Amino acid sequence: MSNPTKKYDLVVIGGGPAGFTAASVAAAAHKSVALIDSHRELGGAGINTGTVPSKTLRETALALSGLRSRSLYGVDLSLRREVTVADFLGHEQHVKAGFNAMISERLQSRKTDVYFGNAAFTDPHTVKVALHPEDGQAGAEEIVLQAEHILIATGSSPVRPALFPFGDTEIYDSDTILKLDRIPKTLAVIGAGVIGSEYGCTFAALGAKVHIIDGRDILLPFLDDEISKGLAAALERSGITFHWKEKVEACAAEASSAVTLKLSSGASLTVDALLVAAGRQSNTEALNLAAAGVATGQRGVITVDKNYQTNVAHIYAAGDVIGFPALASTSIAQARCAVGHALGLESVTPSPLLPNGIYTIPEVSMVGETEESLQKKGIDYVVGRAKYSENARGQIIGDVDGFLKLLFDRQEMKLLGVHVLGELATEVVHIGLITMMSGGGAHLFAEACFNIPTLGMLYKSAALDAIQNAAA
């Protein structure tokens, strides 16, 4: 039985943060919208395999290990027994299910048609959807959708280098690590990027011996160098071992569920489990973009302009599928801008100031310039620092290593960069973000009255430090 073609103002391919936002914005503007997702669970990687699950697991690991309590008068509030997979994954699954239900309910309330299946272009305005068997309508196995505008928000997937036998047990990528059947006592992580570092910290908190292997010699080089080195030192103190300037030349999964790696230095390493975090690639291969004339670059990344238009004017793309920075927060902002431009709605331009939050243990967050970028640009600057150990709230929560680092233009003392290492860094950074967006600086912080005890008070301390340094 053939179904007639259905027509919409906007068709969105992908139900992650970018896709869900795009559909919601268009529906709120009383446009007809269809959303296509290849999974039964809406939310994309942000909800199902990436942002929310990994951060939920981090919080679960901190709670189960009692790690936060150990520096408070030596109190150990850990569960004094071996943590099980049910302990570890239970909260994550509950949180994920809650978000899945919320997204479905919101789309339904806004009268957005949702199709679960695999989408592919047949021409620039037409998408054919091979429906999942349980979603076939009146016996139809596929449906054809046409739209004035189309947004591609299909996200990305982990790269799986051929060197690693992913079909064997105990070899995972950042998606399948959530399917582990036991908490490993030893874990090797390939790649010291954000994903590898975050998961490495989580498992280390649960007592696993973690080895992180990377071909570089610096942790997260996009960070301010002082923060990068401070984070690396903190991770080493937590028991993580880094293998810098190393590459894996061979990987073998043993019958005993052990994984043995041969490294470029000639050393070998045997662990209970392996996480390969070797980057991500855009999910564009199955879309038949050639039929629509949409161009892609390396690893399937779709190139867009400032309005998130592809080289085909009525086709837009947002989120991980367009590459860096590939964050849930930026994906949402990009989608709002794309739909606003496509449908002639009120212009929404994302701020060029994009905060970066890294949920390692301790957290790291930043926005704006680093010392290295300012030096490269020849900008004269002043640094102000404030330690968590000298802040009342920092002392209360027992964070003795955290610090806030602010970078100011020397002439006007305008805030140029914010860098935080420590508890709640991804929250603390937002005070600096809003200050930068409004053009504020050191004297604004110096004049402001902050609650005590709060980590927000770090800004006043760091600003006063910078003002003193500028006068020296």
C-alpha cells in the first residue's frame, strides 16, 4: 500500500538537542513540522549516550564512592562494598527515561508529527523514511515527506578504528560503554580528549585502575596551559596513569575477558576493559545527501554558513553533524538560529562566547581567551587568581585544589577570559560569561556584593588580585 506524500513547512532529521529545539521553535510559530529519528528513544546522544548519561554516571560514581566526603575531616561515606552495575547504571537509566518521556510529551503537545525510521533524500525537497516495523502506518513500510525547509540534525557517532576488535567483549566506545556488564578493576582509555578524560575519572572514582593512552604530551590542549597542567596533576593524584606519546600498535581480546595492548614504545598493557575514545564522525553516510546536493567534508561534517545554511539554500544543519564545538548547549543555540532564519522568525544570533564544560573530577570550565591566545594576538593582559582553599565555600566543601583564573585587558581591565578548575566549575563559569557578554570587567566584580559563603565570591577575590597586579 502506497501512502501519499505528506507536506510540511519544516522537516527535521534527528531528534537530539538540535532537532528537538528546531521542531519546538517551528511548532511554536504555528508551522507544520515533522521530526524523523532513527532511534526509538528521542533525545539523541545528548540524552541517550552522551551528555546526560555520562554526567549522571559521574555524579553516581561520586555518590557511591563517597569521594566528596573524604577530605572533610577524614569522613568516608562510601558504600563499603563492591559497586555493582545495577548501582552504577540505575540512576542513569532513570534520568534518561525521564528525558525521553518529556521530549515525546512536548512534541505531542505541540502537534509535531514524529516518525521513527531511517531518512534519506530523494531530491532537495523530499525525504523518504524507511519506518521501523513497529511504526508502520496502515501497513506502510515507508513514508515520503516534502518540505519548504529541511534541517539536518543527525548528530555524530564514535569513530571505530579497525585496529580494535569491537565485536569482542570488554572493548567499548563511548556509546557502548553504557552496556558494560561489570565494573572493571582495570580500564585502559584510548584518547585523552574530553570523553576519554571524563569516563576515566568516573571509573577511577569507583576504584578502577585507569590508564589513559594518547599520542600527544598534553591534556586537552585547547585549555589554558595552567588549567591543563592543573587538571593533569589532579587526575594523577586520583590514581590515573597517563601514557603520553604512545600509540596502540596491536590489540587482542583474551578468552579470559582480558584485553592486551601493545604500545609503540614496546610496552604492553593488560586490562579488564578498554574504552576507545578516538574522536567522532558525523552521521551523514545514510542520508543520500548527493540527491539533495549537500556537500560534506572530512568525517562527514556538513559545512554551513553563519545562518547554518548548507550550500543548498533551503537545507540547514545544526549540532554535532556540523562539527566543532559539538556541545548540547551550542547545538540548541544553532538550531534556534537556523529555524529563525529559515522561517523568517525573529532573528536569533548565538553569542560568539561559547562556554566549555568538562565533567572530569575535578570539573573544568572556560570561556573566552587563554593566556596563550592573548600572547599570540599580542594583547597586553593582567591575570587575577582566587583559590578555593582561601574561599569560605571552598573550605566548607573541602576543595583544596580548585581555583579561578581571570584574564583582563590591561588598559581597560575588561574581562577577556575565564578559567575554572574545581567543584561546580561548570556553574561558576557562567558569572564570567554574562560579564563578558555585557562588556564588564574587574571593577564590576570589585564593586559587586556577593553572598558569603559562595563560590561566586571567587570573582571578587580574583578581580581584586588582578587590580593589585595591574598596579604593581
